[in-house]
Amino acid sequence: MQPTLLTVEQAAKRLGMKPSEIVSVDQVDGGAAVTTHDASVTLIAHGGGLVFGWEPGEADDQADDGAQDEAGPVAGKVPTVAEVLAAVGEDPDKATAALAEEQARDKPRPTLVVGLQKVLEARE
């Protein structure tokens, strides 16, 4: 299934901004990279999660080709930030589990930790 491409208007609505504040919306693996008037980039993941301060390469911290089969990520590959956020969506239980797993890594990915914490804060 091909993800829906976001328009400037849709991205602005999702970020709570005016369309005039959106500079560009670029489709990337895992979602849409939205550049705003202040040059910050936010990833709107396919599952609806937001990654503020996103930089290209953060969505795929692994040195691979990002290949996926129809069943999901390549077996044995650590899921990307965008993949984790898409899988978690807005489910606080999934976010709690994913956050615990990420924080147990030798080098937790700060972008993912912040994204998961935002999911947990939204339930409060």
C-alpha cells in the first residue's frame, strides 16, 4: 500500500501552523519531511507520529539500503526511527515498551526517545 502524499495544507494543519509557514513538504522513507519558515524540519511519520528537529539520516540510523519486504523491516535489522514511530502510532502502551527497549540500547537515538516521550505526554 502506497502512503498518501501530504500537501502543504495538510502538513500545516498537522503541525498547527499556517500554510504560509511551511516552506516545503518532501516525501522521505517513513513519512514526510516538513521544512518550516524557521528552517526546522519535522518528520510526519506514516503512522502520524511527529519527530521534531528531524535530520536526514535519522530516520534510518543503520548503514543499509533500507530494503523492506511486504511483511515489514528486514529480519535482524534495527527498525528506523520512522518505523518505530509508525508502529507505535498514538498507543501509550506501545510507546512505553518501545521507549524501554530504546533506552536499553548502548546508544539510544535521542530523536526516537523524544518522539516516544511525546506520545506518552499526549495521554496525560
